[in-house]
Amino acid sequence: MKATILDGHVLNPGDLSWKGFRKYGDVAIYDRTAEEDVIPRALGSEVIITNKVTFSRERMEKLPGLRYIGITATGYNIVDVKAAHELGITVTNVPEYSTEGVAESVFAHILRFTHRVSEHSAIVKNGGWKESGDFSFTAYPLIEIYGKRMGIIGMGHIGMRTGEIAKAFGMDVAYASRSPKPKAIEMGFRPLPLEELLSTSDFISLHLPLTDETRNIMSREHIALMKPTAFLINTARGALVDEKALAEAIEEGRIAGAGVDVLNEEPPRHGSPLLAVEECCITPHIAWAAKETRARLMQKAEENLAAFLSGNPINVVS
């Protein structure tokens, strides 16, 4: 078997091992692959492993030996799945690997805004505490999250785990979902219509896939429903949010702030309205990037390949 890994650096920047893939045959590994190099590098491969390199029908038709595309992510919009099936190419993804890491990242953003640890540390090191003369010195308002409402939009695995952590903090957990969620009800989470969730929550966390229906779900109109003291957290997909509307709402004081791990364009080569907003904390799509999370992803991607080669594929995208 000849396999090509086209953008391996994001999954394994050097702290993991590719040996689990190499045992199946001849594997070529590239850290990154430019658009013009995809076909030359992939030509002759039966197996392609990709994270963000896209595969259209046209591209797949230029690779006659291709039998399998393993996506090292949960989202699979980088591949024309319908065309792949018509061409006899199996496509797999890796669901649920990032649940813990992403849910933890939600609270990294929340606690950043509520307790201002890094800001206060910087002030202390610059002499601000010493100059204050007080045994306890605060430069920003501090907020307890106990008793606050966490509004979760999208109650899949990550949304559920986010709710569990919020409950452990003593928060009131509400959620909006298009389908019944018996486990969420059992956990004591409150189902609400989207508009009520937006208008009553202190923190709103997005946990939705990007589809035609969810694109810009945090529109100007929906952002306008939020409380002026509320924060928006987005660790899902950048295009769920109207970035211009969000930037304006924060700058005009209509909401308190936002923590985002994702943007419409990644990296933001052409800029983003959010980059200049002080009360918007932006991390570079790292909620999934802890070593433990990536190791789990790599193991599951290896298992997907092994299952395919054995004739019993798993996690097939349909």
C-alpha cells in the first residue's frame, strides 16, 4: 500500500509518532502541501490522509488509484463525499476525539474574562500591587460564575460535556437544540427556545456543525438579543458568527465580550473585524491541540485505516 499524508504538521508537530501508519506500507509524510503540489504528491497513492487539504471531484478524478481518504478531523466538508462514493473512494472521519479539550477551552475563555488572572499578574509584575498599598488589589471587576446561566447552542457530545463542567461550577445550564436530548434533561439542563436562551444567558457557548442552516446563526439580530453583561464563546466554527456584527456589539457595549478559537478565515490573512476588539480574546484554533487530544485523534485515525484495509471500514462518512 502506498499512502500519502499531506498536512501532517498540524496533527504531529514532532511530539507524536507516525509508526502506526508506517506499518501498513510505504507512507510519504508532508508537513504541509500547497495547492499546486497536491496532485504530484498524491499521484499513485491508494490512501490519502488529510486534515485541511481539500478533495473535489475534479481532484479525485486525477488520482485513479485512490481508494481511501482518511480525514484527521471530525468535520468532513473538505471532501466532496458524494463524488468520492461515486468514484469508489471510502471517506472516514474521527468523531468525538476532542470532546474534553474543546469543553475545557470553553472555560479557559470564560475564566479569562471573569477572573482576569493574566491581566492582574502583569500588573503585579509591573509594580501595580506594590504601589497600591493594599493587601488585596483589583484592577478589573471580578465575576463569580457560580449561579450564572450557561446557554449552550448545540447539545452534541461537546455541548453535553460543556454543560457537565458548567454544572460542576454551580451554573444554571440551559440549551437550545433541534432534537430532544433526554440525557440533558436527566442532567437537569433546561431546554429553551433559541431567542429565550440568548436573552437570558450570561455566557453563550456554540457547539454546532457548520451547515447552510447554522451559518451566521449568531447574526446581528441574534447578537442583539444578548444581555449587555453577557459573553459569547465560540470554539466550534468561525462562520457560525457574523464577525462584523459581533465586533460592533462589543465595541458599543451591547455585550460584554467574546472568546473565540475560530474565525471565518484561518489564519486571518485578510484580517478580521475582531482582531482590533480589546474585549475579544482570540486563540488560533487550538481547542483541539493538546498533546493528549492529538494523540487520541492519531490513534483513531490509525484505527480507521486498519479497519478499511481489513475490509470492515468504520467511521465512514455518508
